[in-house]
Amino acid sequence: MLSKRILSCLDVRDGKLAKSVKFVNTRDIGDPVVQARRYYEDGLDELVFYDITASSDKRAIMIEVVGQVAAQVFIPFSVGGGLRTVADCSRVLLAGAEKIHLNSAAVRRPELIAEAAHAFGAQAVVLSMDVLRVAPTQTIPSGYEIVINGGRTPMGQDAVAWARRGVDLGAGELVVNSIDADGTREGYELTLTRTIAEAVSIPVIASGGGGTPEHLYQVLTEGKADAALVASMLHYGEYTVREIKEYLAGRGLKIRMA
């Protein structure tokens, strides 16, 4: 059995660490470079950096901040936000990232996933999905819709179907972020996570809603996720990475302990 992974996400806006609830009411909460170093030293398995307004502002990612964060951590580091071409992805990897996260641009032009996988290998390509719960329809039979541009633009596209297509195109991992749960600290969207995990053959990272170590245990077991991404739990100092890992290991999960 592979170890379950704990990831943290740095949502960065204008060079500052930011946090929102359900993708609205975003506020600045700190320095992403300082936080990255702290989480690395505390035993985090992997760090994710999102430039959360690059896509909606139609600009390039803040590559200088990516480089500053990369210099502070020596764990797998992945980056997303405003990546529209293979050249954009290459710049991020050269700045120190090991993986790239594709989201809005891949929904608009799915071939980008295949192009990136061909250029860098599937292991470097993560399909990141922002998902909203809706009433099931003929076009969205799962009741989960893909939304792009930082939660601003619903696409009328079924999340489960998109996950499967992403795998077919060459994505090596999926991040499944529930907009409904995002920032609430009330627990992950277990049904969404489990539905997608059962539909694909690649690792699924659950995102959105983590508030207690019990929530991580639930999504890693009931939700069938391979990894859980946390933000608020760490950003606001409510838990440390070590405390979360000790709890999960104590519940019998295979966890990487430093």
C-alpha cells in the first residue's frame, strides 16, 4: 500500500498568501515564502502554489514568486495558475517546480494536457478541477459541474466525464477541489471525491473543506483519495503538519513520518 500524502496549497494573489471561502471574500493572510519554509520544515509531503488571479486577469504567472518559494523547499513542488501553453509550463519547471497544474486553459483547450504530458511526462502533469455541486441534468449527469477562472465561469461540463478525459489525454494526477466546501473547514466533499476516485486509474488529491485531522481521515478512507490538501488548518496555526500526520498514523493509515 502506498503512503497517503499530505499537501498544502499556497493561494497567492499579488505576491501575498491569500485565502477565501467558497472562492469569494478573499483576503491576504501572510507571506507565501515564509509559510512554505515552515511547512517544509514541519514535514509536509508536497507543496502546491496557485497564482489564483492569473487566469481571470489573463496574465502570466508571477514567476519570481515561484522561484522564491522553490528555493525554500526540498519536497515535491507543483505550480498552477495562468499556464496556457507548453512554454508557460516550461518556465515554471525551470523556476524550480516539479509538476504543473492545468485548470482553466485545459478546459478551454484539452489538447494542452496531451502536449504537456508529451513534453514533460505524465508524472509532471496534474489536472486541477474546480467543481460545483448542481442539480443533475442530461449534460451534467453526476450533479457536479466544472467551473473555471477561479470559480467565476461555470462550463456546463460534467466533472466526472472531464476527469476521465483528462486521464485519457495524459494527466498523471487529479486535484479535485470542491467549491462548495472550499474554506469552510467543515469537511471534504466525500461523495465528489469518491465518485471521481472510482472513475479514474490515477491518484486523486482531495481539496476543499479540511478543518480537522478527522476530516482528512474521512476523505482518505471513505472518500478514497490518495492524498489530502490542507490550507486553512495550517495557515491559521490551528494544527501543524506533524500533528495531522500523528493523528492519521494513530488511526492506522500509512503516512510518511519525518
